[in-house]
Amino acid sequence: MKRLRGLALSLCLLLIFCGLAVAGDTGSRFGAAGQGTIISMSDIHFDPLLSTDKVVANRIKNSGYLRWQEIYASSSDKHISRIGDETNYNLLASALAQMKLSCPSPDFILFSGDLLAHKFRKYRTEVFVHNERAYRAFVKQTLEFIGWKIHRTFPRTHVVFTLGNNDSYEDYKIEPNGSFLHDTMNLYFTDYLKAGPAELDSFARTFKTSGNYAFCPTGWSGNLILSLNDIFFSGKNGCGDYGWQQLEWLEKQLKTAKKNKQKVWIIFHIPPGVDAWSTVNKGHTVLYWDDLHKDKDSKTFGDKFQELIRAYSFEVKGMFAGHTHMDHFRLVLSSNHNPLAYVHITPAISPEFGNNPGFQVLTYDIKSFSVTDFDTYYYDGAAWKKEYDFDAAYGKALYDTSNLAAIYNQLSKDAALRRSFIDYYAVANKEANDITDRNWKAYWCGIGELSAGDFKACYP
């Protein structure tokens, strides 16, 4: 085997045996017929104080996280969050229990960001008034409890995560070398990633500075996941210069991966391109990533990102995001509109924005690191159900860029297929009305037209 060079690759070598050990410990199907299975989830938005039992909420606020399970178990509140709510304890516990039933031994878990509820911004000023230290301790306790709960369900399973815009002391305000990254580095490494102590220095060098890292999740050293902190790409963050540093880091990792013939997944929270819902409701094009902060060549973050993915499309076998709370995808196209790569957007556990709570079980080819299929599960207000299987629902044998491009093209012409896509988008919530017969084209254009100019040409 060729000697692997570079920071990310050193981490991979260290983790090869770790990945195999975890798979063995959990009874994973890793290696069976060359196929692997993972759980993909996003946007938990857990609110530990969301309860009709005010006594319980008060006890949680004043107790260490290791007592929370006992406190919740003693509560009279057994309701599971409804559409419009964030995730309460009962929904979190129910979702994890269903994941265990649907995929008892995942090779790893992919989490696309946002562990904390939106309401934390209010807790800072309304619950922990003039006590910043107590507020920050409560944030950490919440993160520790979620990690503890996941690993109680899936012992020693790697949770390969990315940071969301709510994963900080203040919404969107992750600061490079800031207190949140320093305060939570060991927590994320130990409670989520579950890597060995030998890998901590490599992880710390990038995570503590910018919240990004590289990780090999399985025993196959040819597979690499890059966790990109794209919160720096948002105009709401205010640290745009670090967005360029993120892209420089990404380019170096992809260049090294190409040299060493590795296959790459990239995980980030906010998808590139247009926020179709905001665009429809505000009457003008709204981008997820800042397009005012440009480099010396007048390129935006989105421009540079697409340029990198086009250059390394052979190495990039999948990209994964969350943030929208819905079930959909995006495509990176060449200048000639040929499909080169996809962004898989995983629906949220939180039902706050009109979706049913959902998660997905993905199968992938271990050697090529290509996703082959996925199943989506959702909670309908009474029970968890399997919503759809990608292959069966769309009549495609593989979940890959070419098949997604074929679906994308067909959606504009096939009303029945479009109806199915709309149903899946809100995770089987029949009352959802984000996409209508009047505005569907905005959502369709958003799949493949990722720049403001291209989108406007598609949806004037």
C-alpha cells in the first residue's frame, strides 16, 4: 500500500483499526457482500425544557445531564412533539428507538448538524438572565446528553457530524478559535466521533480553529469524510474570511485524496444554492450562502465551491447536508449542464417547519464509497412508518448523480412524479403547502441552478 501523506490521511491510518473494532463490537454488517449501512439524520433541535410538566423542566435546568434520563422517565408528560414544535425528550427517545429497529448495527451515523433547539437564544436572556456561565454550562449539558443518548442506543458507533447554525452559544455565531469550539472540542470528539485518543491532536488542530475535520469512518482506508463548517459561508455569521480558509482546506484535502486515490464524502449543514421557500415568500432571490463576500477574482463562496467539486467530481462520491428540514437534493452541473455531483439533503428530526420527523437508512458500496439506495422513515403523529425506498419509488437502480439528474429533468414534465416528490419533500405531511402548482418551478430550479444568475434565468 502506498504511503499516505497529509494530515487527513494520517488520521485515516490511525482510524483503520478503530473502524473495524467498532464494527465488530456492534455486530455491523460491514463487509457483507461489499455493502455497508448507515443512518443519516439531521436537525434534531433538541429542547430539554420542552415539556408540559413544569416541575420536570425546572429539575432539568438545575441538574447535571446524567440525571436527566431519570427525571424524564418520572415525568407525567409522555407526548411526542407535534408539527410546529421542536424536539422534546419523547421525540428524541422515540426516534432513536426506531433507528435501532430500522438499522440495528450501522457502520456509522451521519449527522448533518443542528443539535440545539432554536429556543436556546431565548434561554440565554429569559432563563439564565445575567448568568452567561450557567447558560454555557447548560448548552454543554444538552450536547452531552444527546451524545450520551445516541451512544446508549448505538454503543461505540461513530457519529460523523458537522456543525449547524444553531450549534453555538448564539445562532450562526460560531467564531474561529472561539470559545464554543474550544469548550466543546473534547465533547464532540469523545461523545460523538468516538475516535481513539491517538487521533485527538489531529482533530483538535482543525476543529478548534474552524470547526472542520477529516475522518475515515470504516476499515477501508480508501474512504474519507470531510466535515466542512459552512456556517462561515453564511452572511449571518460575520466571519467570511474564514469561509475562504474553509475552501482552501477543502481544496487541499481533495487534492491529497486524488493523489492517494481516495473516495470522498463531504458533509456540511447549509446546502449551496437558493433558499426556494424564502425566495417565493419574499419575492426576490435569496441564497443560503453569502454572495456579497467575494475573492480577488470576484468569485463567491458558491462559485468557488462548485469549481472545486467540478475539478474533483471523480473523487467526490456524495455530499450531505441538512438545514432545510425537508427531503430533497441538489446537483452540481458542469458549464454545459452535465451532472457531476449531488448534495443529499436529509430531513429533520424536528417537525418545527412543517415536516414530519424523519431519518434515513442508506446503503453504500464500501469499496467505491457510493450510495446505492436509501429508505426514509417518518413519524406520522401516532407511529413510525417507512415512507419510501428510493429505488422502488423512482424506479432507479442506484442513488447516483446520473439517476438524480434524470429525475430532475423528468420532474418538470411529469406531474405524477412531481406530486410524489412534493409528498416526500415534507416527509409525508399531507397538510404541508410549501410547494404548490403555482410555485413548484422555484423549487425545481433550485435543484440544479445554484447561482443567483442561473436561478433567475430559470425562475424570472
